[in-house]
Amino acid sequence: MSWSTRELAELAGTTINTVRHYHQLGLLAEPERLSNGYKQYGVAHLLTLLRIRRLVDLGVPLPRVASMLEGDDVTEATLDEIDAELERNIERLTRAREQLATIRREQAAPDTPAGFEKVASRLSVTDTEMVRVYSRFYGDDALADLAETIEMSDDELDAEVDALPEDADEATIDALATRYAPVIAQQYLAYPWLRDPRAGLRSGSAEDQMALAMSAATLYNAAQLEVFTRAIQLAHRLVDARSNEAEGSGGAEGGGGDE
């Protein structure tokens, strides 16, 4: 009695492509062929395939299946490693389900970066793409802060900047930057690390910083980038001025106490 590849796959509860994949990995021996070229599988192949399926169902990585089939890698340490990997997968799947629930609740696009579902509707297409880049290079705490800064943004002003043409005149750029600066200053006061965005990067490597700079230069036009540059410079001055004012008030109060 022999079976074709399709019949063997059906008996083992898998697919033809999976059987072929196991052949390629060397997990399942190639059977003899009939004179017409068709493969003929026997009970030994079925038993091996069933063993492979059992190990895969337990979460054993395919690279380790071969040694476990031979009984060379069945130790407590191996089982502990597999169990730990399953636990990590469960945590990952749990997070994915939680994020799916948030996406549904906020009616956000499925590919919205994690943590930005609540503010997704306030982001332009370009800003969403920039946030996607941020999500790769910034740490979780920094990303949570960035999501909060979007809550502090001015939607009308954001829309004006988003619609700004590359050939915008100097007066328009300067006016937008002047209006944008107080918004950024408030974000700096709430999250001081934003004054040096490198502080929130996971690694802070030169390559990461270059990737961020290149992404911004690609996604935004020259006029928009100039608005951001000027607004950031003005925001720094506003925050410094407020800090100096606060220090001056504190000094005056202290001086009055000495009299």
C-alpha cells in the first residue's frame, strides 16, 4: 500500500506544500518513485510526518525538529526553552489582540502605529507616515509622549501646514512658524526631552538619526520643513524666556525675604 503526496498530506492533516517543505528541510525522507515518476509514500513516511506535526504543534522550531526526531535534543533544558518561547508568543498575541480591540474602538486603520490609535484621525497622511518611522526608532515611553503631544496640537494649524505648497512665499512661512511656535513650546514644557529628540531614541545611533532626517526630508516639502525649523527655534526661545522669567520671580521673592 502506498500513497501519493496529496493522499499523504490529507492523512496527516496537512498540505502538499508543507510536505514538500519538510522534504527541502531534510525532515522527511524523499520516497521512491514509480515508473511514471509519481512518488509513493509508505507507513514510515506517515509516521514521521505525524511526529513532525506533533512537535510543530508543540511549538518546536523547525530547525530543532530534526534533532528531536532522532532523540538527541530531548532534555529538560530544551523543553524549558520551548516553553519560554511559547510564553513570549502568548504575550505577543495578547498584545496584538489588545491592539486590535483599540483599533476597533477608535475606528483606526489596522496599520496605525501602536499607541497612536486614539489620535489617528487627527493625523494627516504625511504625519501618519512620519509617526510610522518614529515607532521604529523611539522607545515606548517616548512614543507615548509623542501621542500625547498630538492631543495638544492645533488641528486647523496642522491642516494649513499640511496644505502648504513648496513654493510658499516668505511671509506665509514666517506667519505659520510664528503661530506654530507656542504650540511646540507647550509640548516642550510638558515633555522637556523633546527639546533634544535624540534623548527618546532607542539607540541614538548615527544611522537611526540619519534615517529620521531622510524620512522627514522625503515626506515634507521644503516650505513645510522651513516652517518646522523656524517654529522650533522660536519655541526654544519662548521656553527659555519663560524659564528666565520664573527664575527672576523666584530671585525677587527671595530678595524681599532678606530685607
